[in-house]
Amino acid sequence: MRSVVLALAFLVCAARGAAAEPAPSPNPYLAAPANAPQQASLTGTRWRMTMNWDDGAPIGRWSWAEFQSDGTILYGYPDGQRFDNGRWRQRGSILVFDTNSMFLTGLGQIDGDTITGSSINVHGTRGTFVFERED
């Protein structure tokens, strides 16, 4: 009897797992609380980027980034290379992003057509960035 119950429990769990759909991607834009500064969603916008380590050395070769509606960041380098392995979230005027499986993460403040903030990579190296709206 116990084996029958276990077999039925397994079948029920397996059936639920087979019918389950993947969880939807989270909305990358969350409205700010009513008393916080309001900022439109970054979805669909393109930005020029300047990123430097705290010692003044440039961070990589980034030159632009586009914030996609599915929460990914499409970004490119001056040599034409393009990547879509960035992710972003926004709450009002706050931006949080990462690239390349969190190799680099950033936290920024959106102020109209400029985003300024700080970043850190997996090695603990810190930096700053300025994004300027292109569109």
C-alpha cells in the first residue's frame, strides 16, 4: 500500500512539473513610492557610457547600452561587438544592473538624461560611471 501511495505522489508531482510553464521575467520597471522622485522607465532607451575604475582606468570598452523591455541590456563596443548578457531593474530613479553573469554590477541614480553611479566587479575592484541618453 505504501508503494502505491508513493507512486501516486510521484505521478502527481511529475505531471505538475511537466505542465508547469517557466516563470515570467520580472518587470524591470517598478514605480517609485508616491513621495519619491518620479522617473520614466528606461525601457527602449539607448545611452552613451563612460565607465572608469577608481584609479581612473577605463572599465572595458563599453560605448553604448540599450535597456530592453524583458530586463536585459544590449550593449556594444566601439569595434562593433554586441552583447545581450546584461540585466537591469529600475525603481523610480534608481537603476541596478549587472553584466556577464554578475561579473560587473552597478547602482545608479537617474536624473533626466543622465545616470551616475558606482560599480564593482567580482574581483572587488570599484568604479564609477556616467550614462548619457542618446535618443
